[in-house]
Amino acid sequence: MRRQFLGLLGLALLPAAVQAQTRAVKPDSIDIHHIGPFTGPLASANTEAVNGAEIYFNQLNAKGGVGGRKINLIKLDDKQDAKESERLFKELIDQGSVLSLFMPRTTPSIYAMMPLAEAAKIPFFGAQTGGIQITEPVKRYVMTLRASYQDEVIYLIRQLHSTGTRKFGFLAATDAFGKDVMAGVDKAMQELGIKPVSVQPVDQRTPVVTEAVAQMLPTKPEAIVLIATVKGAADFVALYRKQGGFAQFATLSNNGSDAFVKALGENKRGVIITQAVPSPFRKTRQVARDYLAAVQSAKAAPSFSHFYGYLCAVTLTEALRRTGRDITPEKLTQAIENLGRYDLGGYEISFGPNRRKGSNFVEASIISSDGTFMN
């Protein structure tokens, strides 16, 4: 009982200790931490998105940073393991060295870390995934810039249904991500009065799809929605095509990266991907023009995933500017919340006391034969 009491006492004291820390904020720099997979199946996709943020921060730092302080983006590899994510984040909190957790990746890891962020009162900003629990119910310290996966899959099914598609198949991840998206699938199916012809599971960490393809083929779906990450989704498309299957393939923004296009190889043409940010390739928005100029200067490759990282960096930087010199986790949280309706340059986001999802934007793109995205 004494040990349990001391443990609870430690948790109770944690928020105050974190708020008093200044180790992440130095006279000439500000440390921002990212925890995500840099090894494993999602390493390339995560790296791509984080690099989008780094391009903006590097450009910012070359101009003097924020109020004379340069932004240091510190990247920690959780090896796509939720337990490792939790351990790394708790270690940062215990050391009093974290101002904000930036662009965390994978739904299981995010769900494991959110309670720590809330308990320690650390702003948890720019989640790369669209798990419904990130913003529902509202959590004070958890804020994202994107629509949910359920928003995406409901939009996708409605769009396909409007073009005459009635027979849907689903490759569904067995983790928190897959279960969340399938809840959105159920909502859309009930709304339209139809049922899937096949739902096949896939393990995200060891994505073997042989049995899923064998079970899906005889049902002859008109469209197959790939609720999986890069390797599982791309392997499924390749094997399904190889075995003579014909269907329209579609997936969500978690695969809106160059890594996914490359993994698809010769099977890339015609695959539909929902996107949670506007096209970075259209120059109709000022923020897209700024982004493309930054990408060209850095000799990098533009993509939707990369653009999301850039937008997150732009937004966090504006919040840091508004926080002033005396930056604490609580003041940064308030600054993000007080952004209200904010125009990033032709693309508007919105935050507030009861709004922690900066945007509900969803649209569909399709991969062309040369690997570019068309809208």
C-alpha cells in the first residue's frame, strides 16, 4: 500500500514539476521533441513527414529562429512499438526536458502517450494519424491539424458509392488504427444500407497478406479499401493483381507518401488516396507556393505527407511567436488554443477552447502512371 501511495503521489506532483521546467527552452534555442518510427515498416513514411517540418524549421533558423531562438527538432525512434513510445515520453517528462511532443506517429503509440501528456500538461501537437480518440472527447493538451480517419473513410465510401460501387472489400489492420477506421466503415455502410462482401485482417508489424488475398478474391469486390500501412497495403495490391483480381483500390492519408507510391511499383496507377491536407502541387494557395519554393531550395521531393509536416511546423512556429519570451508548456498550449481561425496562406485552420482538431479537410487524389498525384 505504501508503494502504491508513493506512486500515486508522484503522478500527482508530476504536472507542477513539468510546468516549472525550463530545460527545453534556452536563451538561444528551443527543443521540440518527436517520437515516432525511424526503423520498421513505417520508417520511410514517418521520415518523409518529419522532413517536411525540418525544411521549414531549417529555413526559419537561417533567418534567426523565433525571437532569436533556433528550433531544434529532436527525433527519438520508438521502433513502431507503443510501449517504447510510452517509455521514451515518460523519460522526457521525468527529466523535465520536454516543451511539446510534435507530430507523433502511429495510432497505438499516440493512444499510449496521450494520457501522459494530459497528466503532465504537455502540448501534444500535430499527430500524424487521424484516430478518433485524439480529438473525441476533447483533451486540453492534445491538438491536431487534420481530419480523422473516420472522416476520411466515410468520405471515400460515399464518393465511391456515388459512382455506382456497391461491392466493397476491406483489408483491415488488427490494431487500434484498423479498429478505429472500421468503426467509420460501419457508420458509412449503415448510412448507405449495404454490407462489405469481405473484411480481411492484417497484422501491421508483420504484414503477411497471402491468406487475405485468397479469401478476398472469390468475393469479387468492385472496390477494395486498404486500411493498412505501406507494406501491407502495397503487398496486397501486388499479390491480388498477380492472382488475376480486378478491383478499384483505395486507401487513406496514412499512405499519402512517396514511400507508398514507390512500394506499389507497377501497380500504382489508379490507386485512390484520401488526403487530409490540400494538394501541395497546386500553386493556387500561397502556403503551397511557399512550400514548393522551400522544397526546391532544399532539393527535396514534395508530397502530401511532407506538406503536412511543413504545415504543422508553420502552425507551431506561429504559436511560439505568440507565446513570447517566457515559454512554458501551459503558455504554448494557450497560444495554440488562441490561434482561433488562422490563415496559413490560403488554407485556414481553427482552434479554440472546445476545438482541438484544426481542420476537417478531406479530398481524394489518384495516383497517375508516372507516380504523381492527381486531384
